[in-house]
Amino acid sequence: MKKKIGIVGFGEMGKRHGLEFTEATHGLIEIAGVVEPSDEMYRKGCEWNGRSSIPRFSSIAELLEKCDIDGALITSPNFTHLSNLKQFEGRTLPVLIEKPLDTHIESISEIVRFAQHYKGPILVDHVMRYAPIIRRARQLIDEGLLGRIIGFEFTQRCDAGMFHNFRRTLRGGGGQMIEKATHDLDVMLFLCGSTPKRVAMMARQEYVGGSKSNDLRCSECDERIYCPSAFVPKQRYEGIEDVHLNNDLCVFAEEVDVNDHETCLIELADGTFGTYSQTFMYHIKGHSRIYEVMGTKGALYIDLSTENPGYRGRLTYHPQENNGEVITYDYDYFLKIHYNGGPYVARHFYELMCGRETQPFTTVPQAFVAEMLGFAAMKSAQEDKFVKVDSLVPPDLRETYFSVYRNEQRAFSKSQTYPTFP
């Protein structure tokens, strides 16, 4: 059964999803129409998808009226997610919404409330949960190899490239703890299986920001030849074929108000505690994300971007006993970003559109919990103290917040098996 999708926001992620959903399903998903106000974005999106043109609509209402779609993707900038999602009120279409849910607690909370009464499935693109390397890690944990989980250390290191676009302001992206870290925080909670209790964070703006014009672009800057953070257009990124970076706003602009160096101490409800740290000021080849989950019987070490041989990942189990067997799993990402999780998102969304699956694997409540942790971390840095994460949760959503990992643990304990995707 061929299925048609509409894409709201045909920029960096929208055009990627369009092509990936088509390729991953061998043509069973096709783009029926897009909503994209920028002529340049639309042109580049069509080009990326190998098409001279794609039906283009001025609004979501026009898309829904004139185009018979089976599902919709919301891949517009973060701060537009709520307003765009509300356009699907009263419908039952499966909807994929990019993470984060939105940029502010109020808007994110409204999306959670919307999802509670929406009749169709809403899938959040927490794509890293779908990556085979992360799914295997969860499987090993469920099999009891680690025993009782007692701690974790998650790190992310990359350059200032995330500050070349709307993500450089709190208004546009919500901050890197919401925009970027929620990938990591979601995986951390998924592997540890417990609700976040409290967090303390230190954060600074070490490198980005300054006094440059907010309209300045690298392509127009007299210092572009000498600037170490000048954007250079890339059709491919370090050999990875399915990413096309084309944002070149100056990272030293006056309006930049997002921190580029953040470290958290996090405690979960079951007593597990650990750290999360992210830095956006230099590039280390082969080092983007490294995770470690420790238990009473052993530990998992997850190197998501090993340098050799190329863009690959390695998952290693280290037993607590000195004479125990070390188990290593190597993963090829086939030149896909997000550690080859995207094709599995596409296939799962196809099953949702066909009705063979009814429950999203990555849900709005799960994303809500990860984002509340991110907001609590930012509040902690501002107030220089530990912050209880649930203190930020609106009263009417507290049960939703606390039920996510309680229910997830019940689901896994029944079968001790991991969900599979086509």
C-alpha cells in the first residue's frame, strides 16, 4: 500500500525526512505536498529529493483541503510546532513532530494536552531510540547483564555549527539543553528506565556570542577566510551523505544568548545518578557522543561515532568480574546521521499509517519528561542550586510525567523482549 505524506517545513530536516521516508520504504511513502514559505528552502528541498517540483501549499489548511494525505510531518522550526500541530485538531492522521516539542514550557505543555485528546497517533522524532546500537544496549540491560543500574556518564562534543541558525537563540531553539541535549537525555532515561528527580547544572557561554550584527552571514563577512567557525557549505559532512548544511548566520552575533558549555549532575527517582555534559566549541574527529551506563554486574560503553573505520559505532559490555567476558558489537551506519535510526522511524511511521501499528514507539509524554529535565537544568544554572524536575511540571500534567517510566517498566517486564521494527 502506497502512502502519501504532507511535510510542514521543507528545510533542513523536512527535506531529509522526505527522501529518507521514500528510500527506507522502497517508494511506499511518497511526498504528496509541502508547506514551505521560503522559495529558497522549497527549491533546495525539491532538489534534495530529486524532483523538479513538489505540490506546494501556502498553509496547512490548504494542504489538508487539496491534498489527500495519509500522514503528516511537522519539521518546521521549534517555536512553530505548537501552532502547526493545532491545525490538525479533530483529525485522526498520524503525525510525526520533530523534537523538541517546542521551545517553552507553556507551549510544550499545550502539546502534551493536545496529544491527550488527539484521536490519531503522534510520533516524536526521538530518532536515536530507533538506532540499532541503542536498541541493543536496551536489550542487554533488559537481559540483566548490568544487574541493577547505579550510574551513567553521557557526553556530547562538537563545534559551534549548531549556532549558525535559529538554534542560537532561546526564542528560536529553546537552548541546547532542549534542542540538542534532549536526544541524549531521552536515551539516558530510556536506558536507565527511571523518572528524573533533580538536577544541578553549571553553564556558560565560553566561545559563541559577541557584538556582530544579527543579520551578518558568513558568506558576506570580511573575516570569513580567517574565522575558525566560518560556515563552509557542505553537500556531505565527513563522508555522511544524508545531511546538507546550509545555515550561515554568524555565531558571534549580538543576539546569541544560548550557552555552549553545560554540565549536569542528575539524580533519578530510583536513586541512580550520573552526569551529562555537552560542549559546542571545538571539533574532535570521531568524538561526538560517548555514553556509559554502569550497574552492579557490569557496564556498557557506547561510542556512537568511532573514528575508524569511518562513521561507525561500537557498543562494549564490560563485566564486573576481572575474568568475565568482554562483549563487543560494531555497527555500520551506512552513511546515515543519527546512527542509522532514521530508516526505522520511517518504517514505523509507515506501519502507523497502514494501521498495523497503533502506538508510537517514541511518544509525546516521553519527550515531555526529557524536556522538563532540560528546563530544570537551565533553571538550576540560573539559580545556582539543585532543582526538582517535577516542580516545573504543571499540576494537570504531573500524573503524565510520573507515569511514563512506570508504565514503560511494566511493559518491558512482561516479556523481557525489545520491540522490533521492519
